[in-house]
Amino acid sequence: MIILASGSPRRQELLKKLCNDFKIEVYNVAEIETAENPTEVAIKNATIKAETVARDFPNDIVIGADTIVVLNGKIFGKPHGEKGAFEMLKTLSNKKHEVITGLAICTGGKTFTTSEVTEVYFGTMTDEEILSYVATGEPLDKSGSYALQGGAAKFIEKINGDWSNVVGLPLYRLRILAKSIEINF
């Protein structure tokens, strides 16, 4: 059985594009916030999520993912309330940033990891536009305070890389990692 170690509806929708037969297991785990580089943070957090679930399901295939937004080396996690979301979006306005997702697959007592990086270019956003978007509530549970597939689409000038990575689960990279360890979805 394939298990997704995530409660994210977006990740669940994306995984359905690779396979329909999976279940969800979400454990409350303490994530790391710092490491030598942002990619390492994402991979370590994906690994923590997958390995925690895999302890209870050792005969299954467990997928963990962690997505972060990075601007000039600084990690933008989920905002602290509306004010935090406003400040993040104001900082990202008219700038290029990276979205990094760490992936981990636990199977047969082993863990396999990889990551994906996508560049996102935001156009200029006025304070009024940011406040209006924040008022929708959408940014409040998203890394970087925005959803590519939601209301923030109107602020994104372009992306360079995998769009599904920005949503939270890089499908191509996940498929390639799975194939490399002889898992076919």
C-alpha cells in the first residue's frame, strides 16, 4: 500500500494523477527550521514525516514531502496570521524567489530522497491588492503565503520549472525517484 504522509488536499489531488490507490496518514512531527541550506531543510522535513509514519507501517511505501519558499536564502514558511501574510507577500512583490520541495520515500526499511526547485516571479502588488488577497484567508496556511493554483495566480508573472512543485508535490521528480527504486505508480 502507498501512504502519503500529508494532510494537504493539494498533495492528495496531485498524487491522484500518479495513482488512485493510496491512503493518508498524518502524524504531528516537529520540523526543523534551519540547516546548512534551504534544500536540506526541505529534504530533512520530508524525511522526518515519511520515517515517522513508516515506523508504524513498515511493509508499506510511505511518501513524505515538505515545501518551502526561499528568497535570498531566507525561508518563508507559513505566515503568523494576516499581518505575517501581508508582510511576506509585500516582501515577495516584484521579486523572483524559489519554491523547494523535499521528497522522501520510505520502503523496505530504507529512505530515498530528492528535491525539486522552481523559480517563481511575482509582479508588483499594491498594498490594496495584497490586503484583498489576504482577506480571502487563502494565504494563511501556505508556505510563502500564497497558492499558485488559487488567487495568487494573478500576481505570478512567470515560473521557471515544475508547476506541481509550487503546488506542493513535484510529480515528475516523485515519479523519477519512485522508478529509480523500482516503484511503479
